Amino acid sequence: MQLPKIDVPIYEVQLLSREQPVKFRPFLVKEQKIMLMAVEAKDMNNTMKAIKQIINNCVIDEIDADELPLADIETLFLHLRARSMGEVLNLFFKCTNVFEEKQCGMLIEVPVNLLQIPQINKDTPKNIMINDSIGVIMKYPSLGIVDNLLKMNSEVMVTVVAGCIDQVFDGESVYYAKDSTPEEMVNFVEGIPAEKFALIENFIDKVPRSVYTTNQKCVKCGFEHEFKLEGLSDFFI
Ligand SMILES: [Zn+2]
């Protein structure tokens, strides 16, 4: 018997790495299952696999999950969750303030609108000069880079930096990283003076992130708590 096909709404989200908004559909039961399995696994490898699977399932436009900056994956998941399970996520925290000689223990509700999470570090310059004529144009770390990181343990920073260079330029030419081998990029990075390398490390430390801070007063003891949420794990409790 042919069962009816259920229509799902289509939404759009603007990502940092794309000029046009990306179209996606909400989570269905099958993606919720994948997500749950990923959260329960508490294993980075399985979480990454689940993230990629969900992106491939839900994003309608042509997209390479391995190439997406982590900042965009955060944005995409916040929107996916908002459109699938409601825009407002109600998180609960226990008040740890000591009140009348014992911990207050009151539950504090923190409503978070997932579509209104500010993104920090969006304006860190991507263009870094290594000397008077040679410079690099950086790109934000992607899921693929993090994936590679998990597989190796030495020289991690050099590899990350090599993976985050989009272009190298000098007075005459532009060299695209995608046209070079990983070994060539690592060799190039190893030749960067330490003081300039620090500038590049700084770029990677300051990648865009979705961070939400709010103050909430405990109704029982009156203590004002500051809550800070960042990273997918904080938003997907
Ligand atoms: Zn309290």
C-alpha cells in the first residue's frame, strides 16, 4: 500500500561562508534518532559523523559538510533545532548560591531564543602579512580540519594552520591552497617566522562563535546569576 508522503516546510539561513542563504528542512524523527545517538555516544568521532549525516539529510542546497566552517555548523544547528523543535529553548539550572547556610537549590528557568544568538569575532581580519610582500588569506577551521586533528597527535598547530590558509600571495601571484598538496602547505607554514605565526594562531583562536549571555535572578534567594552558553553542547542539552 502506498502511504501518503508528508510535506515538510523549507527554511533559509544565512551562513558566513556562503553568499546566498542556504535552504533546509527541519529534523524528522530519523534525524532526531541520529542526534540522540550522537549525544549518548559522547565520542567525538560519532558526534562528527552524526553532524555530517544530519547536514546531508536536512540541507537542500548543494553543500559539503567537511568544508563548512565550525561557525556555520553552529548557526545551521541552532536554526535546525529552532525550526524543528521551537525557537525558544527553556534551560534549567540549579541555584548554587548559599542562602541561610545552605545551597539554595532553586531551579532557575533560562529561556533562550535560538534564532537570536549573537555571533562574536565575525570581524577578525583574514588577511595577514608575513613580510613586506608575502601574505596569507585565512579561512575559518572546518569540520574536515577538526576531523583530521582527531587522527593525529603531533604538530597539531602547524597542521591546523596549514588547513586554515585559503590563499598565499606575493607581489605577483596568488597561490590557492586547494592547488597545493598538504605537504607543501605544511612546509610553507613551517617557514613562517614565529612572531607572524602568532598572528595566525590568534586568528584561529578568535574564530566566530555563537555565544549567548544573560542574567537571571533566582526567585527564591534573589541572587543574580550570569549564564553564558556557547558551543553546540550547551545548546543541545
Ligand atoms: Zn537561589
